[in-house]
Amino acid sequence: MKRSSGYNDFEWAVGINRFMLRVVGLWPPDNHGARATVDSKFRILCSFITLFIVLTIPALISLIKVWGDMTLMIENMQYTLPILGAVFKICIISQKQADLLPLVEMIERDWVKPKSEEERGVMLRRARTVRAIAMCGLFSTILTIISVFSFTCFELIFKHVTNLTNSGRSLPIPLDYLHDISKSPQYELTLAAQLFAVVTSCCSYTAVDYFLGLLVLHVCGQLENLYLRLTRMEKYTDFSTALKHNVQDHVRLIRSIKIIDHTFDSMLLVLLLHFAILFCFQGFLIVDVVNRKGQLSMIQLIWFVAAIVYALIHMCLYCVVGEILVIQYEKIHQATYEYPWYNKESKVAKNLILIMLCASKPLLITAGKIFPMTMATFCNLLKTSAGYISILLANQN
């Protein structure tokens, strides 16, 4: 059976993100149907157990073991915090799949339903942005995995080795296991387990972020199409019917953002704290190493800089997506107030109040219902973290 062009557009728009989420069983439609539900829950359970046993517990043991050494603690948090973030994301998305399923179905309906070429162009432009971000994320994930395991294969040292961390045989992620990894086949099995766990962790961590971007940017595209329709309502022969359709679409998009915010707000709050801690301590370590002219090799320093840049890009992505949403929603408010209502009958014109009332409140995604995810928040976060870096440096001296 031949697929419609709208359905093909939908497949193209969500394909990369769906692939990454299906690796760990987090794609919401996979939880729709008895067999698909069992398969999805099994993959989620395997992903959670693998991350918790292979990475999370050994990472926490390693953190306790090196507690008191600032360099080793910061190095440990460089991978412990993202691992904990990946576990937290799996827990959140697996619990919220029932809420996310209608959003994915809404996206599919928006692509499949009849639309003008201009509206399709708007949606394709937003989809290209999401797809480009997802492709960059997939490429960076693959590059990170290859780099980390290449360090081990070619015995390149990218971690700060001391008597506390040198176990004789290196692993891609220097964790403290309860079994002896210096012997075979324990070492080979642990290495294989780490490879599988790192792939699972990277897919969980990055794909959920890009899934959030997919949902929000799709709503932004629909808001842009709504803005175009609102500015051209005088061209419709039946003004009341057109206005009714636009009001319904407006309410639908507001509800979608509220569902997205309710689903991701706790996750964004944790990631906000995660970024602040990581940026503060890694920034302190980098500045301290530069001032002291030593302590870390060039490979180690590059690794720390790359990690902080990666975290910076991810946090910036959240805030940029939120900023686009705020800007696009303000256009709806502007279009409603600038509409020439005085050319309409009073009974017809007063119906515009419905959109005015809805558009009077800002529409945004938040971190824990506290911090709006905008560029202003991102700048304030950088200023605060930089301030703590200066405090740590002052105490160090």
C-alpha cells in the first residue's frame, strides 16, 4: 500500500529520534498494543538494570573511594552525573509514556492532514532543524563511544592516575568493581558490559533531549502556521468558522505544551543542577590547572574541555528551544491584537477575546515549575556558575 506524502514526511521527521529511543524502549508508540508493550518494557528494564549495575553502582563506589581529592572527584563526576542523568531520564520517560503517546499521535496527524504548501514548508523547516540536531547528537554519541574505547585499546591515558585508581588494566570508564578486573575473563566481560552500558547510556541521555526538542519545535511550527492564518483571516469567506478552527487549534497547542512541561519539568530541573555542578567544578579544575601549569596532560585537559563544551551545548539546546517557543507564542498575541477587528460586527469581533485571553499568559517550558527555560535563564546560570568558580579559586589560594 502506497503511503501518503504527509506520512512520508512524518517518517522522515521523526526517524532518527525514534531509532535512538527504540534502542532503550522509550519510543511512546512502542507502548501501544500488548506485544509492543511487553517488548518495550523488557528493553526499558534491561537498559535500567544494565546502567544501574554496570555503571551507576561502581561509579558511586569510585566517588566514595576518591573522596577528598578534588581532581579525582571532579573527574569522577564527569561521568557519574551523566550516568545518573541517563538513569533518571529512563525512569521519567518510562513513567510518562501514556502522556507522551497522544503527543506523538498529534504530530502524525498534523503531518498527514491536508495543508497548504506554505504550512508544509514551515513544518519541514522546523523538522530539518530537529533532524539536524538529532544527526549531530547521533554523530557525537558514536564519536564519544569510539574515542573512549579507542583510548583503552591503544592504552592512551586520559584520566588522572594515582594509587587509588590504577588497577593494572584500564577500562574505558575507570570504575571500581567488586570483582577483580585484572584477570581474564573478568576483564573482557567487564569491558563488553561497559560497551553495552555506554551505548545504552548515550542513547538514553541524548535521545530524550532531542525528543523534547522534537515535541517543542513541532508545536512552534504549528504556532507559526496559526500565526499565518490569524493574519489572513479577512480572506476567509466564513469568518466565524475560520475563527472557531483557529481557537480550537490554539487551545490544542496550549494543552500540548502543558503536557510537555508536566512531563519534562522535573527532568529539566535535575539537568539544570547537573550542568551547574559540572560547569562549576570542571571550570575550576581547568582554570586551576592553567594557573599551576601542570597536574594534567594535554589529552586529559582536552577531555575535560570537550566534556564541559558538550554539557554546555546540551543546556543551551534546552534554553534555545524554550526561547523559540516564547517568541513564537508572542507572535500569536501580537497578531490577535493587531487584527482589524473594527471592520467586523461587534458580535463577531468579540469572539477574538477568546484568543486574546489565552495568549495573554506566556507559554513556556520550565525546570521544576520554577525556572523558565529561556536564554535569560541560561545566561544567569553561566554567571552564577562562574561566580562559584571564582569562590573556589579564592578558597584554593
